[in-house]
Amino acid sequence: MQRLAIFLGSRDGSDPQHAESAYAVGRALADRGIELVYGGGGSGLMGQVSQGVLDHGGHVYGVIPRFMVEREWGRLHQENVEMHVVETMHERKAMMAVRAEAFLVLPGGLGTLEELFEIWTWRTLGLHDKPIGLLDVGGFWQPLVATLGGLAEADFMAEVTLDELVVASTLDAALEALDTLR
């Protein structure tokens, strides 16, 4: 895999493990020669993952809506950063989806969940066939995984849809599983 889209929080969250993990993921992507495709933010976990890539000589491809640029939330003028400014959040996700070969979701809040569910819905509808995974840092995603299992049990989601979602506790396991599904 050469390009991985990562969805994650624009805040650090309360557990320092999440920021450390995001930075480590960025470093590992750079070490593997994998380009980071992300939402362009410079703060929170988004800032950590992108800084991890940049500190280790990797390439960052960001897509950020204009209103976020106006609020100075982005990483616009840095070496090894290719930043695209778009008008809407929908354009942001669409451009990221075109560029990425797979998607990995780290801890985050409402925006992160919205990105996960939209890109996963697109896959379910056949709009793309790119694999999607959750990096389950410290069991962060286990409550969501349990809820998704309940949706499948209640027949609101096909079991195969849930089976196609990679859930891994380490980056190595996540990348290996995502590569297998490509």
C-alpha cells in the first residue's frame, strides 16, 4: 500500500496514549514509505499523526475545507505537505477517498465517526471497494464494535458488512489485514 487515509480526532482527547499512538503511526507510515492522506488539520491527533510523518521524512497529502483554513486549523505551508483546499466537508471526504487505497480510523469524536460511517456506507453501496479498519488503541473502539455487533444481530446490517471491517490493536496487524482485503 502506498497511500493510507486516516480519520482521527482534531483534539488530543484525555488519554495521552492516543496522542502518542497517533504520532507513532505517522512515524511508522513514513518509515514504510506510505503517504498519509488526511483531513489537513494541524491540532489534536490529526496534528500528531501528520507531525510523525513529517518528522521522519514522509509525505503528507491533506484536504481541508476553506472555513478551516480561515480559522487557521491547517498545515498549509510546510515541506513534504501537499495541501488541497476545498469548499465543503463532502468534497474533503470525496477527494480523500479518491487518493487513498485504504482507510484506517484512530480514536476521535463525532467527525471521526461521521467519516468512518460515510466511507463505510460508500463501500457497502459499491461506490468503492477499498478496505476500512479501526486501530483499536487501548480498546478504544470496543464499545462501538459491540454496538455494531448488535446491529448485525438485529438484522440492521449484514454480518458480512461487519466482517469486512478490520479491527486491530496494532498498526502492523491493521496494515496486514487491510492489504489482505485490497
